[in-house]
Amino acid sequence: MALHTALQDANGSDEQSRVIRISLDTSNRMRLSVSDIWEGDRKVVFDGRIILVAEPEVSDALAGRTLAIQTTGGRSAFTLRPTRDADA
């Protein structure tokens, strides 16, 4: 839901072609940004819509992990944690 809301806020509408991209920066840290869908992206679908994408190399690093988003003081941060069997 947080990613869906972020897309609406970033686009000013529910534009279907824009997604949240998870990528690696030059220091190998993961970043989230609003992006278009690129050929070869691995996709996460939520509520019938592609909401999150990653290049295959980044996607492989995320296997078995759950993306958690925390909002504190109006700022959001994300963390990755191992997926528990109950969350899979």
C-alpha cells in the first residue's frame, strides 16, 4: 500500500506506466525511485498492477527477503529482512 500511495503522490494520478524501481547505486546501496518499466525487469504485482520492478541482478539479491517500509517524522525508510515462512 505504501508503494502504491507513493506512486500516486509522485505522479499526481494513478498513472499505470510508472512504477517504483529498486536499484543499486554506485556504492552498492539499494535505492527506490519512480521509473518506467524496462525490458527485462522483474515485476511485483499488487492489486492487479505492476507496482515494483528490479533488474534481474538486483532481483536475485532480493530473493527470500521482505521489503518493510517505516515512516517516521514524515520520512519513509525501507529495510529488507529475511522472509518468514508465514509471510511467503
